Amino acid sequence: MTELDKRLHAYRPDLADRRLKDRVTSGRFVEGHLMQVIDPLVAVHRAPRFDAMQISQALMGEKLRVFDVQEGWAFAQLEHDGYVGYVSADALSAEVAESTHRVAVPSTFLFPAPDVKSQPAVIVTMNAAVAVTGGDEKFAQLSTGRFVYRQHLKKADEYERDFVAVAEMFLHTPYYWGGKSVHGIDCSGLVQVSFEASGLACPRDSDMQEASLGNRLMVNDLDSLNRGDLVFWDGHVGIMKDDRILLHANGHHMKIVSEPLRTAVERIAASGKSVTSIRRL
């Protein structure tokens, strides 16, 4: 039996997603139940421990399917990108509400009253999903009773026209493995967040993105690139701002930078890695 990618299929020796019954061996198979993230931002860990590697993050309003909860940890699969991992059960709610809007700026505040001076305020980040129930021209009131500056929201089905322009909003954001927000983000997280804000489906990790996004170009054709082309190395991805400038989150600068592609290619080549592919949407 071919082993399935555990990043995208929920199975362990003792328990697995019922949908995988004919594809994996496990002690028991469960249906799982839908839950929703209620915290502003929650880490998705590789193992059920706070000190385990963060492999992704889930944003407020995201739905996930939970297969098991033990000692405060939920073994779950995110609905929008299929990613599997462990999240704090305290960050989830069994009451799943349909969202009407999404946060359309890198970050904003949820206030307890329609007043920028009201406290305590909660920070939420781009692509967080919320349900607007009322408010006025300046502040939208949410189903939670909190308020958000209305101009920082867009309807759930209203998307950005240019994913590169979205990515540019994150310039200087610190590099953070598994991150998906302006507080910290990794290379593939930047691509995914930008794509999602633009209504484009995008898997989580760079190898998945390299295998599925756009059309492959000649690797040696670095002088004929366009805005929005994706440049891949083994374990890394960047976004072309134009025909020569690359925007990417990287561990060398420990932040998102905008630099000449040739500079990045030469620096990364010094570590033994070369460009593996270029993809154009």
C-alpha cells in the first residue's frame, strides 16, 4: 500500500480519517467533526506539544475537521488547504458560523465598542474570517459582539486583483517557520496568504506549490520573467515583483525582502542549492 502524505491525510497507527479506510492501515477510523478557530491565530504543530515544531497556522474563522482530542490537543485537518496537524483545543469552537467578510489588510483590531480608544482590543490578521451582523458606516459589528473598522474588511467573495501587490504589503515582516501572518511568515506562507486574498487556491508548502501552481518555464530563462512568476529552490519559493526583483521571506535576512533575483540566486548557490523550477500562472 502506497504511503500517503501525512501533511494532507489524517492518519496515525491508532486512528485515521474514515475517508481513508481503504487506503491506510489504522487501529480505528472516525468520521471527525467540524469545528472553527475562535482565537486570532493558532499554531498548527507537528506533534501534540507546545514545544513541537510549528508547521503552519490557522486564522480566526477557519474551519477544520477534528478527529481526536486528548489532553487539550486536537488532531485535525484544515478545510481550506487540507493541512493536518495538532492545534490547541481551547482555540476551537464546536459552534461553526458562516463568515460574511474577511480581513483585507495585514492586520487590524477588534474592539469591544465602536471606539478606537476602547479596550481591550484584539489583533487579527489578513484572511481572518468574520461574520458581520450590523454596525454603521465606520465600524462593522461582528457576531461576537466586537467591532472592526469597516474599511479593513471585504466581503468573503470579494478578492484582490493582484496577488503580488498583496505580498508587497508584507515587506519587512519577520521570517517565522510555519507562519502565515504579518507577525511572522515563511516563504510558502507568503505565497499562500497572497493567493488566498486574491481568491486563488494554493497548497501550504513550497514543494506542493511547485508541483501544482501555474506552468513550468525553462529554469535557465532568468532574463525573461514576469511579475507574479514563482521561483523555486529545494525548500524555498519567492515571487517576482517584475522581471528582475524577487520578493521572498528567507532565513538569511530573517524577514521578507525585495532584492535582485540574481543576488538571491548567487547567495543561495553558495549554500549548494540552485533554482529547481519557475512557474507562471
